[in-house]
Amino acid sequence: MNYGEIERHTLKTFLAFSTLLFALILVFSTITSRLYRVSDVAYDYNPELNMSSLDSLIGKSIWLVADSDFENFYEENPTVEVISKEVQLPDKLLFKIVISEKLAYVQDNRQSPPRTFVLHKNLYTPDSQNKEGLITIKINNGPVRDGFLEELISLVMTLKKYPLNLANIEATYDGESMRLTHSDMEFNLGIASDLGRKASVVGHYISEETCTGEINIVYSGDGKNVKAVSTCE
């Protein structure tokens, strides 16, 4: 390599280093700039929520606000399903908060006195004596397996797709199987698994069929589908 090539190579290296250094300085100055520090936090007011952890973001670089900053917010507000942010430069954060839906009123009779609670879509289960027009689910025996509450959520979310008054439905779990009643119809759902698919059959019968009696929800011969075996009139 001759002297000219060495000089050109050195120049290229210097220019690359200078460009990188300039970029780092620019990024650092932007992050630390007072222009881009949060001065306004906006959200819909909800008296049932603790917003202090969101307000504490004021003064922080808007570029450094991350999902980890919302851990305290979720801990302080267990009814929240999700919180999302919108950045409005240079210094405003706009938050959208989704409250977890209440799905079922659960009465756990395995303890004395029975525990009653409301099951939220995000698995939050606060004690409550208020049925609030929800479907009632009674647990009379146990134990319940892992994922039981998730199965209940799947059951209710499927039933909500049909034109039903869920307050008129009551489900009972005896430790082995789940039964569901609506008016003069009684559904035997079998073990508490695959409740979403089973609920689709229940929803169809309640909303579309005229039936009085017992309906067993069973699997087809190949086990791929569920169907109803009815003895009702």
C-alpha cells in the first residue's frame, strides 16, 4: 500500500468515526434536552384508578418512557387489562386505558363461608357480593385443575356471542363435570375443558331451539367436534 492509499484509508476511518461520534452526541443531546422532557400526561379520568405512577413520568425524557414504566401502574390497578401510550412530540404523552371486562359471578362453596368473587377477563378475581347481572358459576367440589378460570372465561366469551341474557344462566362444577342450566334446559358439559367449543352448542340451543329437558354435550366419533345429544321435548 502506497502513501496515498494509506492517507485515503485513514481519512475514511476518520470520517466514519466522526460521523458515529456526531450521531451519538446528537442522540445524547436529544435525550437529555429539556425540550423532550415530559411535561403533559393525558388520560381519561377514572376515580377508581390510581394514576400517580403515570403522573410521575413528568420530567422524564420522552424517549426513555418504556413498557417497564407501567409495572407499578398494573400492580396498583388490577382491573386494567391494558394501557397503551401515544407520543405527541415534543413533550406530551397520551394514554389509553382498557378496563378488564367483568364476566362471571363465582361462588366457591368448597370453603365455609363460601367465597364469592367476580371473574374479570384478565383473571382478576376480587371478592364481591354483587352479581351485577352476570352469569353465576358455582364450584361445589374440587380440586380444580390449572387453567380452570381460563376455561370459564372461554365459556362466557363464547356465550356472549349469542343473543342471551347471561344473568339467567347458572353453571355448576362438582369437581368432575360442569352442568349449565337455563330456564327448563339443562346442559351436561362433561369435564371442565374445551368449554369454549361446548359453549357454542349451548348458545345455539338456547337462542335457536325450543327445548325442555337435558342436553348432553359430547364429542364426535373422531373427537374433532362437539355435538348435542338431546332427550328434551
